[in-house]
Amino acid sequence: MEGTRNRVPPAGRALEQGWREAVIRSSESLRREGFTVSNEVAPHRRRGAEGAGLLAANGGRVVRVIVLLDKDIESRQTQARVRAAYRRGETRVFVRWPLRWRMLSNVARWGLRGVAVSTW
């Protein structure tokens, strides 16, 4: 039996490239701060949930990291993910630089004091 090849539309490739760039740049930033970065294993997340999840560790300090693209900043799913990560411990959200203030505003509006917002 011969398999078929799935074709990714050009918009999908651009989105995929955007995810890669965001995760790579966020990971590099954390490594410069002395963290070891790995993918977060989250079996409870449903397939297709937005935002990359990473874990960053430096000694005994563990930070849950959520990397967001522009389209995900205002979503209810993002709010739920950030709130859940915040309940489990130190949390940092990475967004593109121009959207940092909007994400800071969202975090404050959601009542999540202590969630750091960084840029990728």
C-alpha cells in the first residue's frame, strides 16, 4: 500500500515557521539566563491547543514557559493555560515585543500577579 503525502498550504508553513522561530528565540533567551530548557510534557492538553509549553530549570528553580503567537494573546484558552501554569508555580509568558504591554495588561486584568511577560 502506498501512502499519500499531506500537503501543507503556504499559510500553514508560515505559521509553522513562526512557531519554530518563537520557540527557538524564547529558549535561547532562557539559556542565556542560565536555564536548561525542555518541552513540557502535558498529556491533559488537547491536540491543537495553542502556544508552545516549555519547562526551564536552573538548579531547584523551575519555570513554566508559555510561548504565544499574536493570534493567541486574547483567547480564553490562553487565559486558562496561563492560570493553570500559574497555579503550579512560577510562570513566564513569551510574546513578540510589540505585544508585551497588551499581554501585561491581560495578565493584570486576569488577576495573575507574578506572571512574568518576556519578549522573543
